[in-house]
Amino acid sequence: MQRVTWTELPGWNGDDLTQAWPALRESCKALAKQVRWQAVCDGAKALGDKPGQTTIRQFLESRLSPWAVRNPDGTSEGLITGYYEPLIKGGRARSERYAWPIHGVPADMLTIDFGDVYPDLRNLRLRGRIVGNKVVPYWTRAELDGMRDRSPAPVLLWAADPIDLFFLQVQGSGRVELPDGSSVRIGYADQNGHPYQSIGRWLVAQGELPLEKASMDGIKGWARANPQRLSELLHSNPSYVFFREMPATAGGPTGSLGVPLTAGRSLAVDPRTIPLGAPVFLATTAPNSDRPLRRLMLAQDTGGAIKGAVRGDFFWGFGTDAGAQAGKMRQQGQLWVLLPNDPKP
């Protein structure tokens, strides 16, 4: 990171900070437990729920300092994608219509956190299973699908459409609409430890789709037209996400920080560079355009594909419209982390 001045943040004075204030207050529910953030969060609490634009700006500029995020090669730009909370059809019981399992965390999967033993490896986590006296990699997506009823992972719900279920796994959380019209919210619980591989890139490499058509809608269209190759498509990504049922709350889904996400103000980041909970100023462009999108975000989530310093995933919210925006978003952008005033970050 490189310390900069507030004038170096493009569009900082044009952002409506009142829209980011509720998300910042949510972040403080977690940040207030950290000594370096206590004074900032106490000050935010004292300002109340709805301070004015000028008050918020003065508060942030007096309590925080902007730090420009740089990639290891010194460049300042990186990939900004989008995600959302989808709604898919499903049921509590298996049937001809609801035939695709939504799995919870398997009891036989080990999670080994190397940071517990070696502090320098605090971001390294291994998933596996025991065979004899050895720990081996956990099952891939293809292997788990092939087990069917023998799968060690419990079934939470049954989905109506496998490609919708796949994209729910990509998003990391979502809602399942049951036959009676009610819905169940599910969230990310764990992952099988295999790296995420883009099925869009696989389709491009196979010559099935041009790069510009390898969006969520393009992939879904290809899957509908090629049902006989659906398993081949899905199994090109060995990663598999396990879910848990979440409380039925009125806000957004719960992110990795443990607080509800806010549409248009929550950002998924790589926590090896950007501390979870921190305010982050984002300068990018709107999906499929060169129209500036510059606003204060809160680093409240992570993702299996969100790796790298200047790398972000913009949370668009819930439903079809949010999904359309998220599916189109693949922009270049810059990030500035706002940290408590301190000689060193």
C-alpha cells in the first residue's frame, strides 16, 4: 500500500456518503472488537444513524487516511467483477422436479488451518479427508456428483435446475423458493479445497462460445441448448461449495465479516491484502460501459475467485435485476483502503 492524500481519490467529493453510512455502521459491529478501530467506531456510533453528508465526510477525513492498493508488480489497476443474491426454485423433499441436491458440510471433511501452528502461514488452509493414516485431497465436484446417494455431505434442500444451483454456488449465498411460495436463505459454509475454475473460460477454450458471450446468461443459454454436455461443463470446475441454512432476516445475506451485506456498498476482497471490515474507495466503470462508478464501499466479504491485491467483487443485491448487472460486470478498477490514522498500516 502507498499512503496518498484525499485529493488523489477520483470522485471522492462526488459520492453520496449517506448511502454508505449504514454499511459502515454494520462493519463496526465487527471492527469495534479491534483496538485500532475502537475510537473510529465509537465516533461513528456517536454520530447516530443518519448524519448529514458534510458531517460524514469530515468524520472520515479526520479519523482515517487513504492508502492506495498496489499489485505486486507496482500497477494500480485490477479486475472488478460483480455478484448478487440469486433466487432459485427448490424443495425440502426429493422429487422428479427437485432432483439436484444442495449439500451441507460433509462430516468427513477435514479443515487444517496452518496458521494455528505456523503464524507465517495464517492464510493457508487445507481441506482433505483421511485414507488410512494419510490426509488426501477432498473429493472433487465430479467425484461428489458421482456418489449420488452415497455422498458423505448431508442434503439440505433439492434444487430444480442444476445450472441455477451452480451459479448459486458461485455467488456463495442465495434464496431457495419452496413450492408453497415461502423461501429459505442459505449461505456459504465451506468449500472442498479445490481451486475454482471458470466454466466460461472452459467454454471459450472448447470453442463453444466467443469470449464476449461467456457471461452468466451466455453460459446458461449454452447449457439449455446442450443438456447432454451439462455434466462435462460443470465438472470442468472441481471446486464445490457447501451451504448452511441462514436465519430469515430482512437485510442482505451475511458476508464473511459476519454482518449483512448492503447492495451497492459491500465489496468482496482478498483479506490477505485488504482487512475485512475496512472502508474501501472504489474507482471503476459501470458494467459493459465506460461510465464512471466511484463510491465508498465496505470490505465485508470474500470469495474463492477473489484473489489478488487490486481485486474486488461488487455486491449488487438480490434478484433478477441485480443478477443482470453482476453477470455483465468485468471492469478494470482501482482501490484505496481507508485506515485509522497511524504512521504505518
